[in-house]
Amino acid sequence: MSIADTKESRTTNAIPTAEYRSLVSQFFLRFCVAVTLCVIFLIVGELISYRHGLPQAQGMMDPLVNKNASAEQGRWIQWDAAHRYTYHPYILWRHRPFQGSMINVSEDGVRRTSHIQCDEPSFTIWMFGDSSMWGTGATDDETIPSYLASDYDREGRRVCVVNYGEAGWENTQEVIELMEQLKHGPHKPNVVIFYDGGTEAFNAYQAHQADTPTNYNSFEKYLDNWSTQQMPGFFYLQMTNTYRLLDKEAGKLSRGHKSEKSSPMTDDEVEALAGSIMQNYQQNMDIVALLAQHYGFRAIFMWYPVVMVGHKPLTPNEKDAEEQLEQNFPGVTRLYRAAYFHCEETHPENLYYLGDLFDNQKGWLFSGVSHLKPEGNRIVAEHLFRILEHPAQLKNKKNSDSSNLSDRRNSAAEATPEKAGGDRIVPVERECFSYHWRVAQPCREIFPKF
């Protein structure tokens, strides 16, 4: 081979190599641009999804907040900041510790109660319930436990009231928490109060069965996928904001498609579910009765007022709350009313039905379906104080509406217009009754068709 041939071949081979390098560099440049654009699109998508996924500070409470009242806005802003949870054994969750000007939560997840003396031996009351007992929308001084402690304080009596209420809890979780506190707490209570009703009905509606925690289906799904999360794969993509937003929108479309084909619960299904709610509640009462006998405390159970039960003249804001709930959860009102009717028809000595407590109140008391404004909490606390200290005043009142229901029906059915001088007719106001649960309502109020 000649020297000339060798140089020519090298030159020939050098040209394609340069071209290849240029092509490879262009490919990598374009690839980097494409990857950069994909990353930018992913980041933008994540930010948009995050924005859509942010929890609303008031959510369904928006129409119920006075936009011109800075103090009321302030308490909801602080509530949103305190609305964080951490896992607790057996009871699943509790509020995280929080310190604020209106809301304070201890390291144990227990909200602060005012007007108490727990450092020395005193009359001790433990109070259990859901967010209505915890005091959603109220400051520390405006919760039911604080108002109750204030009633004792005004009479010069030392009292230690502990607010063991927690958002979303149903009665079984409360009973478990009672057991844990009895086992590990330094002091034992004189009185234990359970404040329930709304969450029991809503959770049953949500899971289609009684005795389940709030968001039971989400807990079930999470635990079912637990083993999958521990295996190699791309499960982490489901934790992104984009996936969650797409899954949420797909769920809406799926529910909308199902709602066209599926029908709401029948009367018999609602009645059976409401009966199982009350049966489970009474079984929990039996368990608490055994604990009360062993530890020597008095147990009191109460079903609190809700906006769709009873005969309270509703304000426009309260009507909005009821309509929004039914719009977001079709058929839930029927289950609430059925469950509360079963409670009203149940007559244990220590079970108090408060579904009609606000019947004579015309003011704005509900800040949601079951959450109360401070004035509502004060009324409940005063009623509870009378139960504890002046039971004789309520002896003939307890569940009285249930026992006199047939009398009201007969008087309403027999009522006719009466003449009052001349030919002027004075109409006698009558009552109407739903045919299924026999809950008396003014005739001007329209019942949903069952």
C-alpha cells in the first residue's frame, strides 16, 4: 500500500466522522431541548394541579361566613392553619399541636378548654364527640366544653373539663379513646359525655354501612395498595398532583355517569341503614355502661342538633347549608332524618335527643350542617349544665316530643278553622307529617319525596 493511498483513505474517513459528530451533537441538543420542555410542562402541570388541589379554607362554609366581619374571617383563617392531622394508634388521627390566638391544641392533640382547674383534684368531666364538640368555627373560649366550664365557674365550683372531641370521629372511635384514657390517664372522670349524631349518619351514607370511620373507603384503598407501594415500579406517579387531579376529574365523570343509571336508596334501604346506626350506637352505650360501672363515672349520651332535623325557623344561611349538603350528597338528608327519628324513638335514661333543641330559636345558630356559631354552643352548654346539675327541670322534657307525637298528629288532623267574632275566620295552624318517618313539620315546609 502506498503512502498516497493511506493519506487519501484517512481524509475520506475523517469526513464522515466529523459529520457523525455534528449529527450526534445536534441530536443531543434537540433531545436536551425536548427534555427541558417536558420538564417545564410537567412543572407547570404540577403547579396547576397543585393549585386546583388546594383545600378551600371554608369550602362549603363560604356562603356562611360574614364577608364583612374581619373577626369571623380571622377565625376561619386560623382554623385552616390548625386543620392538620397526625396518626394516633387505634383512633387513627388527631389534630397536630397548634398555638394561636384563637385555637390551641396540646401535644396530645387535645384542644384547650377555658375556665378549668385540672391541676388539683376537682370535679372532672370528659367530653367526646366530632368536630361539633371540638369546636369548628369557634375560638377556644367559645366551644361547648369551655361554656360548660364557665357555667360551673360562675357558681364558684372547681371543675376540670377535657375536650376529647376530634373532627370526623364517630362514636366507636370515641369509645376507644375513652378506653385508652382510662388506662393511661392520671385522673379518672366523674362524668363522661358523648356528643354525636351527624357523623354517625354521614359516615353510614358515605360507606353504605354503619360503624365506619370518616373516609373509610380512602383508608381501605390506601391499605389495599400498601404492598404495591413497597415493590419496585412506577406507583410513585400516582402521588403526583397531576395524577391526583386527573383521577379526581375522572371520578367526577364516573360518578356523573353512574348517577344517570343508579337510583338513590329506597325507603327500606334508608330505614334499614338508619336502624343499624342506632343499633350500633346502643351497643357502644352498653360497652360504656360496663366501663362506667367499673371506673365509677356517670355516662351521658347526646345527639346534637343538625340543620335538617327539628322545626327551627331556618335563616337564609342555614337553608343554604342544608341545600348545599343535599346537592353535594344526594339523599343524605333522608338518612339524617331517619337516623334521628330512630334516636328520638329510643328511650334509655342517659340518652338525650337534642334534635329539637333550637325549635324556638329564630337567630342564625348553624355555621354549617352541624357546626354551631358561639351562641349555639352556649345554648347547648347551658342545656347540658341543667342535665348535670338540675335534671328535675328536664325530667318531663327528655324525648317528650317523641312520646307526644301521636297526640300532635291527632290534634293536627282534627284542627279546623274557628270563627272569632262576626264572619272573620281565624285559621288554626296545623302540622304536616311525612308518611315514612312521621316527623312533624309545618305545612309550609316541603318534604323531599321518598
